[in-house]
Amino acid sequence: MRSFLLTTALIAVPGLASAERCAEIAPDPLAGFTPLDAMIYLDLSDPETTRAVTTVENTFVSLVVAGEIDSFTKRWCQIGIRHFIVDFEVPMMDDAVAAQITRVIYEWNAAEDPVGWQISQMGARFRCARGDDPFAPICP
């Protein structure tokens, strides 16, 4: 039944089946990204993975509702026992830049109460609209 629902979801949402991959992750997940201040999103740790992401995700939803951006994509890039990475991509109407990607790295925080996921680092970078390297430091 689950495979049927997944197949149906892939057919019903055209962009889902052909989703692009996340920007390069290893060895440094923020290599090429401009560091952002994660302090504005700091909140209590949350043991539920999807709830932990909503702090940042709600910012993008608010921008869509306000009409400042048309859409955004959330990609679960890497999920591990101690950390996970989520990319938020906002398409841009520009000749050189196709999108802006905000990468958020969450770490499992067992030292505080409540125990759970918390933002550890954030960064932003552009995805180029043309050229051989979609993540070139300067888009052609």
C-alpha cells in the first residue's frame, strides 16, 4: 500500500519525481556556503525531526504568504543518528542565478532538557543558471 501511495504521489506532483540533488555535502557540509547566524532560529530542542525543521521552514512560508517569494523547495539531504541536513531552495528570476540555497545543519542535543534536535549551523549560496559548475563562486 505504501509503494502505491508513493507512486501516486510521484505521478500527482510532477516536480517531485525529477527533484534535483542536494548541493555537495562531504567532507565539509558548508563548503562554498556563506555562514548565516543561526542564533535567530534557536529554540528549545525538539525530539521530532519534522517539528525541529519548522522554525526555519515557517520563515519561508511567511515569505510566500507575503508575496516576497513565489515558492521554495525543502530537501532532506542527509539524515544520520547525530545530525541531519536540510536544504531550502528559493528559485530566482535572474539570468545568472537560478536559485538561492539555505542549508541548515541540525544536531542531536542530549546535554539539555528537553533532549532533541537543534540547529547547529546555517549557510547560504547561489545555484548558477548556466555554466559547467552550478555552484561556481561567481555565476557566469
